[in-house]
Amino acid sequence: MATLFDQYDLFLLDAYGVLTTSQGVIPGAKDFLNYVRQSRKTLRVLSNDCSRTRENARAFYESRGLHFELDEVINAGHALTKYFADHQLIGSRCAVLGTKDTQECVRRAGGLPIDILIGEAFDLIVIGDDSGFETLPTMNTVLTFAHQAARRGQPLPVIVANPDLMYQKSESAFGFTSGSLATLLEMGLRELNPSVEFQFTVVGKPSPFMFEMATAETSIPKTRTLMIGDQLRTDIEGANRVGIASCLVGTGLTLLPLADDLPLAMQPKHVINSLSELDHALRPK
């Protein structure tokens, strides 16, 4: 493990299932973060969370005793700012699925959140979180409006800020999140419009977008970067896809040991049971 640590200068850490759950901080997380800093390594929280602004995400971690500088927090809400600028979306009227903070993230990105339920027209759909709105009425309205736009020959783009299907609520409890809503909307639109090509664009992991953001901001090469996550589909496959070494931690959604027939794209380079195991191994003998 000490040799493993020597290989990398930038550590990208998923939040839920690696550092924390809704029940609190996962054992070993604080010690591991302290060790990384004492060793003068660089770290970033790379989270698909779009329910909080960057500042409020940092404050949430702080309330749990996990200290990060603001520039160490890269979540999907913050990534929207760069995405909107890169894709000339500033000024777009946006149907936003998520919290008040999700809407604030869209505003900061240059989008104009509109009131979905009173019938305002919109140019694109941003799916950021599963909470903060009336799920069924909102989904019904978005589905209907997007279907009508497709029938007019103007299919609406859909930006999926947080594509996570599920999240870790506690050691043995899980919940659906916004990626499941995106899947439901996509299924409905394709069922209603089988001949139409809809553009569902993912900003969060496993999209390369946030991985590229993290390495560009630090100027540390991908060959010296390690992604530590608990989900094969987002953390591990996403890192593998862009040439970043991946490490699966067994405190989240993915149970260990791994299946022997795991697809190559989802195979982590390293596997640990928890950050406490890694922290213990890294301490000088």
C-alpha cells in the first residue's frame, strides 16, 4: 500500500460511500485525508452531487468534520458552469429537476430556471437531483412538454448533471436518485417518439467531463492520478475511460469480492476494503 501511495500525487475521492453516508463519516476517512495532506499530496472531492452549491457542499462536509478548501470540491453542480460556457448554453431557459441549490447552480452557469408547473416554455432540461420538487407532477409535465417539442421537430436536449441511479443512505440502506429519473424520462420519450433521436448528455461521472476538469485545474498528469470510489459504473469505469487509475473501496454500493466475469471497462486497478485499511497500511512502521 505504501508503494501504491508513492505512485500518485492527485487523489480524487467520491463522497457518498467513500467518505460519508447519510449516517455520518465512514471510519478511516478523516485519518486518510490528514495523511494525504501531511504527505503534501493533492486531493479533490469528485462528486456527482448536484443538490448543493459548491459552497454548501463544502459546509456539509465541514459539519461532519471533513475539512476541504473550496477549490478541493468539484461537484456536478459546480461543473455545470464550465459545461454551459463550453457549449454556448448561457441564457437558455431551463426546466430544472432538483433543489433550490440545483437551481442556483444553473443560474451560476448562466441558465434561466423556469417554473415548470405553471406551463412556462423551456429550451432544455437539467436533471440534477431527486428532491426539492413534486416528483410525479413535475415528471409528467416535463415528459408532456418534451414530447410535444419532439412532435414539432424540435427535440429538447437533456443534461443529466447527476447520473447516479442510487446512493448509499446507510451501511445497509439505499435510495434511488436523479439518474433513475433520467432513465425513466428517456424511456418515456423513446416510447412516445421511437423515430426521434434525443440528446441525453451526462455531465457527472462516468462522463469524462469532471475527470478532465479535475486534472486540468491541478496540472497533475493523469498518470499520477488515482480515483477512489465505491461505484463501478460511475467512479471506476469513468476513471478507466480517461486513463486515470481507479481504486474501488468496499464501503459503498459495490460489494466485495468482485465477480470474476466483471467487464474489463469496470475492473479497478486497485481494491481496498475501506479507507481505514489504506490509512493503516500507509502509516510508517
